[in-house]
Amino acid sequence: MKNISAGQDIDLRVNLGGILMNNPVAVASGTFGYGREYEDYIDIAGLGAVIVKGTTLEPRHGNPPPRIIETAAGMLNAIGLENPGVDVFVNQYLPYLFEKKVTVIANIAGNTIEEYATIAARLEGCQGIAGIELNISCPNVKQGGLQFGTDPVMVKNVVQAVKAETSLPVMPKLSPNVTNIVEIALAAQEGGADALSMINTLMGMAVDVRTRKPVLANIFGGLSGPAIKPVALRMIYQVYREVDIPILGGGGIMNATDALEFIMVGAAAVSIGTGNFVNPQMAGDILAELYYYMQENDMKSLNEIVGIAVQK
Amino acid sequence: MKNISAGQDIDLRVNLGGILMNNPVAVASGTFGYGREYEDYIDIAGLGAVIVKGTTLEPRHGNPPPRIIETAAGMLNAIGLENPGVDVFVNQYLPYLFEKKVTVIANIAGNTIEEYATIAARLEGCQGIAGIELNISCPNVKQGGLQFGTDPVMVKNVVQAVKAETSLPVMPKLSPNVTNIVEIALAAQEGGADALSMINTLMGMAVDVRTRKPVLANIFGGLSGPAIKPVALRMIYQVYREVDIPILGGGGIMNATDALEFIMVGAAAVSIGTGNFVNPQMAGDILAELYYYMQENDMKSLNEIVGIAVQK
Amino acid sequence: MPIMEKGLVINHQQLAQDMYVMEFLAPSIAKECKPGQFLHVRPGNTNDPLLRRPLSLYDVDQEKGSISLLYRVVGKGTDLLTGLKVNDYIDIMGPLGRGFSLPESPKNALLVGGGVGIAPLVYLGRVLKERECQVTVMCGAANAGQLVVDDKFQQLDITFLSATIDGSAGYKGLVTDLLVTQVKPGGFDIIYTCGPEPMMDLVALYAAIHHIWGEVSLEEHMACGVGACLGCARRLKASDETYAKVCKDGPVFNMKEVEF
Amino acid sequence: MPIMEKGLVINHQQLAQDMYVMEFLAPSIAKECKPGQFLHVRPGNTNDPLLRRPLSLYDVDQEKGSISLLYRVVGKGTDLLTGLKVNDYIDIMGPLGRGFSLPESPKNALLVGGGVGIAPLVYLGRVLKERECQVTVMCGAANAGQLVVDDKFQQLDITFLSATIDGSAGYKGLVTDLLVTQVKPGGFDIIYTCGPEPMMDLVALYAAIHHIWGEVSLEEHMACGVGACLGCARRLKASDETYAKVCKDGPVFNMKEVEF
Ligand SMILES: Cc1cc2nc3c(=O)[nH]c(=O)nc-3n(C[C@H](O)[C@H](O)[C@H](O)COP(=O)(O)OP(=O)(O)OC[C@H]3O[C@@H](n4cnc5c(N)ncnc54)[C@H](O)[C@@H]3O)c2cc1C
Ligand SMILES: Cc1cc2nc3c(=O)[nH]c(=O)nc-3n(C[C@H](O)[C@H](O)[C@H](O)COP(=O)(O)OP(=O)(O)OC[C@H]3O[C@@H](n4cnc5c(N)ncnc54)[C@H](O)[C@@H]3O)c2cc1C
Ligand SMILES: Cc1cc2nc3c(=O)[nH]c(=O)nc-3n(C[C@H](O)[C@H](O)[C@H](O)COP(=O)(O)O)c2cc1C
Ligand SMILES: Cc1cc2nc3c(=O)[nH]c(=O)nc-3n(C[C@H](O)[C@H](O)[C@H](O)COP(=O)(O)O)c2cc1C
Ligand code: FES
Ligand code: FES
């Protein structure tokens, strides 16, 4: 992939609100571990960005199994944010990625606004982080478990609190489980978000008819994969019309045509999630095809088509 | 199918908040026309109910094409409520269905609360309607196009207004494009709803990468089919825990196992939508398989398993 | 009456890089078929692709009870079809839609097809010949390799003229150029056409100028195929307020009704 | 190092109503394989089914560069696999996971398999024989028709004992009954087992009672197969706070680590 980004006329670089990516194809949080897990299959330094698994302040063991189940053109997951905590991330995982010259976006999650801020503070000054993605699809324990991402006021507050603790670009990741995604996006922008990541998973479930119980031990899980692509495109379209900050688009991307759909509704860059499980080389394949598309269409930069399908 | 519902020990009948169905398998509004279109393929009088195409006060021409596009395990539609208006429905379509002894549920849609009420009044006293399904995924023109179904107050008001004009059971059909489906369901119940229909389509879109434009002339469309099943199950599960009225469940049902999943999260009966396009005999096939399942499991009524997967 | 049936595949051949012909036994449907109608075909058993795909009746042998389809691979549905082998079953509904109007008395008919739009004109040609019509077919294609049905028309003793973009067979250019520049007008009583819209547009114009009665076969994305979903809407004239359903009111329409 | 490869199918046979064995050439992967590891197989090209399916290495011929899988059709993924023909390609990742620990010096090994859980024990048996172990296999199945691998073990000169529920072959009853009631304890140094959890539970109990070292191969739903998604979590002991990843830490675990 590296030689691709070195193409002479074509500039693949993306400035995602201050997050500098060599190319527009990132891999999504929770679907690529800490990068290393996929090293045998793909040059992880050649990816636009590796958004690492969600990190919390304290280590978390995650939910009991079953944690995943396939659905029609999609899958449900209820991992429960299993992760070793921010200190282990910073001390054990990050240095390796820095050494390998991987563009890393940290993904952070908290139970309270203070927790988000504390994690951001711990990441401040660490070498090798290009930006922070805020997973706001988490229950706010102080507000009775209401998800941060479903309330504009909470969204604004959490973004503001994180911005106050970090010099890194901050990119909240919007939950699609809301009535009005534009309102949430505008709140994030008001809070000082540098970019938006869209979308996180749709909340769903599955039943095991044999046992007559929910399949997932957690009952509910997040729906990802091609099934959700139409919803993701619609939300990005709606938000692109209203916000001034760049959007990282994803949700069910499986090939370059899918990626182009996201770019045309306003995504400045894309993220591959569930697709990595189907083909660990998918991000690289898509990047190569995007490059080919740009050549074919005499393009110098993807910016020429970002949002081109959107009627403002 | 008829001899199936005549089974001696097994009682397939469902009382859906006053809507009396001979069996629990209905076909969903907009996917089965006025029944007659599928007469060559299936005994429409043997269906639990035929929910006919959405009816408005005045005739509507619908949206320009393209109106539909397939997506991964789903489809988007933006028909735009093409229909001949309530008078034609009552005078031209209903008598035929009445004569054929079809269990008909009318589906009505309006631009204002008054319109809903007027349509309901026109249906009052018409022979051959078992109940009214309220499509509240429509823009409220008086409220700047905000969908009725996304605001609990509007939901309550529109249900109340319709209840005041009709002696028929009233079943609002909930939009899944909301942050809090339980709040909406409770509002509908407070407004006097006799049953709930869940779920209508998720709002989505698709892009034609070649033309660099949205595929649908209407830009946005409703996502249906197996892709949305996990979301439908989750919402029914959540609502079943909180409401006291029966639920008609649907969204991506393609076989009896799917139907059982819906029943186990709380649906008293199910509706087949997009599945009819794939197999016009699907509703009959599912009914036969449900019957077989009940025999195998020594069940007298599906009530024995309605909501069995739900932890109250 | 249209029905559902499982057709038993008895022949399946690749005719060109992306063109296939498949024949299967489906006697109950076969006996109801008329030229211009279509079948609604389920390409696979899983949920992706989900919907059926409309394919025209390419040929029907009512005695044998068999139906043939001619299809071009353009996406995942048609791609899946190529995997069907002899003795496999194909899940079909049909025959659907309003087919071509057939003349009561023998006429001099011109059939103009473009690309895979030639498909319904083979069965139409056969039936017109049975009705003792004189039939001329003009077929446009990208190149000689894409002209896959000439022998079919020869067997039916139908005059076959071809046009290829690259000139590798027949007239070099568009089939409509062939029609306008090379054919003496006035010879035909009736024109049928199926193919890309710009082609059909010109054919309809030609028919209008020469006062020839004619029909076109239209395409639109379909879900149900039976008039239930209203997905295949088409505004026939720009001035129309209402929409026609291509699956039920068509796919064949009178040329005069349609504005391209 | 695990990689992605397209295996060229060279043999594909139905062994029983729902059991198939497929052999394909995948030399780069084959040379990395160890018994107990698995491949992550993409069942089709469309989005439904979406995820890969984990299947154990049933046998590997490193010289020939070929791998065999033994699978039971239980759902749409395995159903799609049955459609692969000789000369088709199969999309695989692997070899994945931690395989069986192999004894340094020759041992007397017992392999207990249930149902399709017998699959990884064939390749294991082959390698143990290469290491000059004495190997006994006990295999449980519903009936004689499901005992599809006896000849494989015979070829390897491995003692093969079977148990069928209906008594149509070998001992009548569960393979664990065979183990507990019919086998003189103390003869084995090492036990490997793969199959239904209740069976493995009893085998592990047997091993514990008789102080025999042993390993089990576990199953869990998988997405990535490489330790990235944390989907295949398994609490090994009820008292554990943390979860193991079956795809990466396993699928083979020491019997003592696991509580069923
Ligand atoms: C009445 C009618 C008769 C037809 N007869 C023939 C024929 O004889 N031979 C032939 O090769 N083709 C025929 N077509 C076109 C054929 O239906 C499409 O090529 C086919 O559906 C494409 O499916 P796909 O999955 O391979 O492609 P996809 O990947 O799904 O899509 C490729 C393109 O095919 C079209 N398409 C997809 N789904 C549908 C649908 N449900 N309805 C209509 N168009 C769709 C779209 O324009 C799309 O851009 C006919 C179409 C109609 C409406
Ligand atoms: C390490 C490992 C090795 C295995 N080796 C073999 C083998 O050699 N031969 C064999 O026949 N089977 C083996 N299995 C089981 C095999 O993976 C499943 O039977 C297969 O995935 C079912 O797929 P399906 O699409 O046919 O069934 P589906 O319709 O998807 O599901 C049927 C059942 O299969 C299981 N399943 C589905 N998807 C997965 C998944 N991604 N991961 C794990 N389980 C799943 C579920 O329990 C489900 O209830 C192995 C499983 C694991 C984890
Ligand atoms: C197994 C799994 C784990 C995930 N974990 C996280 C996470 O820790 N933090 C987060 O923000 N998103 C997480 N996601 C969401 C993805 O990053 C992505 O937003 C979502 O899956 C939609 O994209 P996709 O359809 O391409 O997978 C996870 C998704 C999956 C499938
Ligand atoms: C083509 C089409 C038209 C529809 N029209 C209506 C309608 O007029 N009124 C309505 O309430 N729902 C309408 N729906 C929604 C369906 O009734 C159903 O709620 C939805 O499709 C989800 O179920 P499914 O996944 O089984 O299709 C329509 C759906 C489709 C696909
Ligand atoms: S395809 Fe459904 S109405 Fe024509
Ligand atoms: S399957 Fe992804 S971590 Fe094991």
C-alpha cells in the first residue's frame, strides 16, 4: 500500500480535523484489536489509521459469552468493552505501534464525563496518537444509564470536557440510535469536536428459538455490517448538510463502491469494521481500488467528490 | 391454510386488542397491495389478516421513480404512499375483500391529526374492516414535517383523535427511527391504542456511484427485510416489558424461525412484508410451520410462548 | 394464471463472455406464456441477493413444457444464476405482465432489439411466424461476439440484420442508424422494440414519422412483480400525473403512450 | 505465520447424509499447520452468510501441499460449502489458534471424539504416530452411518473403538460409557478430546481421576479468528474473572484449565 500513497499526481492524504492520515481508509475500533493481531495479513502502517479497541480508565473483563452472533448481512456484538485499561494501552500497546509508524487513533469510553476527561488527560503527550475517537454510545452511570450519545446536552458536555484535557484532535463517534442525528452532530460541533465519526452500531438482538432465550448473554448487542449501510449513508448525508467539520464514515463498507457511496454523501475518509473479519486485507484492497478509481476519473484528490451526491 | 386453523386441540386464533384474527400470520401494509394482487398465489382469506396499502384522504400519485433499490439483505422503498384515496378504497376495494371473507386491517396515513380522524370517520361502519393500523411515520405538515411517530405527544394525540372517530380497534404502527421506543409505545397506549404494530421501516438511502447521485428520486427511503430484524426484535423486547396491549411484530420475517423469534420477544402475531416479494406463499408456509411447531411442542396456543424470552 | 413453479434445468450454456441461455422444464407456467411477458426468478436461497429478478421469456416450447431465458451477467443475482447446473431447480413465478399485442391477421413486422433486449423478440418472432407474419429482425450489439441469437432467427426463417458498434459483424454503427439509413420506409405495418432507452426512443420516433403502429418493452426495478408494491412506477409521458406499473400495466406499452 | 490463500479443491465427497470431506491444495498454509489448529473459511461471496466459519484441520499432506476438512452441514455456511466443486477455489485463512501439545517422547495416547469432533483427531493421530506414540481412538456417533473416519485410522494403524447410540456399530451407548466401563484405566499417559461439551466434561473428569494429562478442543462463535474482536470469549473456570479467547488462546486448552 505504501507506494500507492506515494503516487505523484494523486494526493491520498486526508486531514480529518487535524488527524493527519496518509490515505482515507481507516479500520474501525473494536474490529482490529491493537493492529498487531492483523499484522500477518496486512501492512498496518500503510493504513489510513488504525482506530484501536475502546479503552476505559480501569481494565474491563467484558460481557459473558455468547458475545457475537451473525445476522442477515450483519452481526451483533456485545463485547462489553473488554480492555486492559488506559495505562496498559499506553505502556504496552502504544509504543509498539509508534515504533512501527502506525497512524493510531485512540478510542475512549467512560462511565462519567469525568472518566472521559481523565482518560484523555492520560493520553496527553503520549507519542504516536494522531487523535482521539470518543465512543459516546456508553451508558452514563450518573444519569441512570442513559447513553451519552442520545442526548445533545450530554454530547456537548463530554466533548467539551475531553477537549479541555487534550491537545489532540477529538472526534466523537455518533450513535445511530437517535431520533435526530443532526441535533446530536451539531451539539458535538458546538462542544468543540474537530471531526465526527459515523456511525456506531445499531442496537439489536437475536433469539435462540431452541432455548427460547436471547442469544447474547447481554440480551442486546450492536448491529454492524452491510445490513446497516443504508442507515449510515442516510445519517451522514443528513449531517454533512449541516456541519462544518469533516466526517469519518463507516457502517457496512465491504468494497470500494461502498466506500465511494460514503464519500459521496460527505465522508472525508472511511472506516472498515466488520469487513476486516471477512477479509483482513479489505482495507488495503479498497485503498487500491480507490486509487484506481481516481486515476480512471482523472482526480487529484478525493475532495473532488466528497459530498457530491448531497443536495445542500 | 383454512383446515389448519380448524385443528382440534390447537387454537391458532389471536385477539389482537379486539382485532380478531383466525391465525397469527398477517401480511404487512404496502407489501400486499389490496390482497387481490396475490390471489393467484395464496388463499388470501386464509391469512391472519391482510393489512392493505396505506390509505390517505385524497388520492396520491406517489414519488417519482426510482422508488426501490435492493440493499444487503434488505430493500429501500420510497413509494410515497401512492393510493387512490379512502373513498375509492371503501367503494372499490373493500367490498371485494368483504365478499371473499378476508380479514382486512386498514392502514391510514395523514398530513395532519384532523386528516387521520377524517379517514377513520369515513371507515366507520364499513363492512369488512377488522381494525385500523395507523401509519404514524408520516410528516406532520403543521409541525414543519416532523414525523408524528417520533414525538410522544403527537403520537398520543393522533391515537386519541382516531379513537374518538371509530369503534374499530386502533393499532398505531411505530417508527423505529427514534431514540426511545418505549416512550413512544407508552404514549400510544395512553392515547388509547388497542394494540401496537412494530416496526415500520428504518430510514436509509443508497448512492449510485456511477451517476454520483442518490439512487432513489426521493433520496431517502424505508429499509425493510432481514437486515432490520435484529432492530425490530430489540424494540419489541423493550416495549413488551412496559406495555399492556398486544403487539403485532414484523420486520424481516422470512421463515417460521424468524416468526418464533418475534413471538418469543412478545409479539402476539406477526406480519410478513418484504418476504412476500421473495415468496408470495411465505405467509402460508410460515403458518403451516408454526402449526407443526405447536404440534411438536404440545402447545395449544401460541400464548404459551409469547414473550417467553423476555426477562421482565 | 401466473403461478410459482420449480423449473428443472435441462440446458445451460454460456453464449458470450457475459451472456447465458438457460432452458428448464416448467410445464404449468409454459402453457400460459405469451411473448413479451416475463418470469420473476429467485437467484439464490440466502438473503443476499434478496429479491427476485425479472427476466423476459426468451423462448417457450409449449409441447415440451420448457422455457428458455437469455440473460446478461450484470450483478450478483445474474452471477448466481450462472451457477445453476443441469438437474438443478430454478425458483420462478410467472408468466407476469402484459406481453406484446399480436396482430389478428398476417402483418409485415419489424423487430428491433439492442443488447440483451433481443431476448423477448425471439419468442415474439416465433409466434408471429406461426401467425404467418413476415418478420424482419434488426439487432444491435457491441460486437460480433455479442450477437448470440442470429441462428435462432435463421431457424425460424426470419430475416436477420445486425449492426455492431465496432463493425465486426453486419452494419457498422448503431442499429438505429441501420434502421434510418439503410431501410426503405413504408415496408412495415408494425414495429416491436426492446433495448436501451435511447434506442427505443429513436425507434418510436421512426414509427411515429412513418405512421407505423408499434410497441416497446420497458424496464424498471421490481420488487413484487405483480402490481402489489408500486415499486416499478413509470411516468409514461412527461405531462402525466399518474404512474404506470411496469410489471402489471407493462412491461410492453404502446409506443404512443411512452415518452422517453 | 498464518496467511490468506485460495485453496484449489481437488476432492470433495459426501460421507454421510450431512457429512462431507473436502481436500484442496493450499501449500503455503499447509506447511505451517499443526494438529488442533483451524482454518477460517469464507463460505460464499455475498453478504449472507457474512462471516467466515472456523473448521479444524482434519488432515494435512505437507508434501502434496493439501489440506482436508471434515464438516457437518448444520446451517447456511456449511450448506454453501457443499456446492464447491473440484477445480473451484476456497477462500481460507490460517492456520489459526493454538493446536494440541505434542509429546516430546513416545507416549500411549488416547483420543476421544464425539460426532464431527473427531475431525481434528485424525491429523493429531497421524502426527502422534509419526512421533512413535501408541494411539487409541474412541469415537462416538449417533449410528454406524455417522462413523465416517474409521478407515482413516485403520490406514494409520491406529486402534479404533466406536460407540453408537443405536448400537448399529461398536459399543451401544455413549463413547464416555465405553471409556468408563470398558477400558482398563492406567494404560494411557495422555488424553486428547474433542466433541460435545458434556462428553469432554466426562473425559476430563476421567483424566483427572486417573491423573492423566490431557487437552480439550473448545468451540465458540467466532468473527475474526485472530484475537482482534474478542467475540469468542470463554470463561475457563467458574471462578475466573477474565475470559480466554478461544481463537487465539485455544481452541486447545489443558483439561485442568477448563471447567464445563
Ligand atoms: C421486464 C424485464 C425483463 C427483463 N428481461 C431481461 C432478460 O431477458 N435478460 C436480461 O439479461 N435482463 C433482463 N432484464 C434486466 C434484469 O432484470 C436485470 O439485469 C437483473 O435484475 C440484474 O440483477 P443482478 O442481481 O445481476 O444485478 P444487480 O447487481 O442487482 O444490479 C445491476 C443492475 O440491474 C438492475 N436491477 C437490479 N435489480 C433489479 C430488479 N429487481 N428489477 C429490475 N432491474 C433490476 C439495476 O438497474 C441494477 O443497476 C429485464 C428487466 C425487466 C424489468
Ligand atoms: C475451532 C473450531 C473448529 C471447528 N471445527 C469444525 C470441523 O472440523 N467440522 C465441523 O463440521 N464443524 C467445526 N466447527 C463448527 C463449525 O464452525 C460450525 O458448525 C459452523 O460455523 C456452522 O456454520 P453454518 O453457517 O453452517 O451454521 P449457522 O447456520 O451459522 O449456525 C449453526 C450453528 O453453528 C454455530 N456457528 C455459526 N457461526 C459460527 C462461527 N462463526 N463460529 C463458531 N460457530 C458458529 C452456531 O453454534 C450455530 O448455532 C468448529 C468450530 C470451531 C470454533
Ligand atoms: C466486535 C466489534 C467490536 C466493536 N468495538 C467497538 C469499540 O470498542 N468502540 C467503538 O467505538 N466501536 C466499536 N465497534 C463499532 C465499530 O467500530 C463500527 O463503528 C461498527 O461496527 C460499524 O461499522 P462496520 O459495519 O463496518 O462494522 C465494534 C464493532 C464490532 C463488530
Ligand atoms: C414497498 C413497501 C411499501 C410499504 N408501504 C407501507 C405503507 O403504505 N404503510 C405502512 O404502514 N407501511 C408500509 N411499508 C412497511 C411494511 O408494512 C413493513 O412494516 C416493513 O416493510 C417492515 O417489514 P418487512 O421487513 O417484513 O418488510 C411498506 C414496505 C415496503 C417494502
Ligand atoms: S414490481 Fe411491485 S408493483 Fe411492479
Ligand atoms: S474470534 Fe475474534 S477474538 Fe476470537
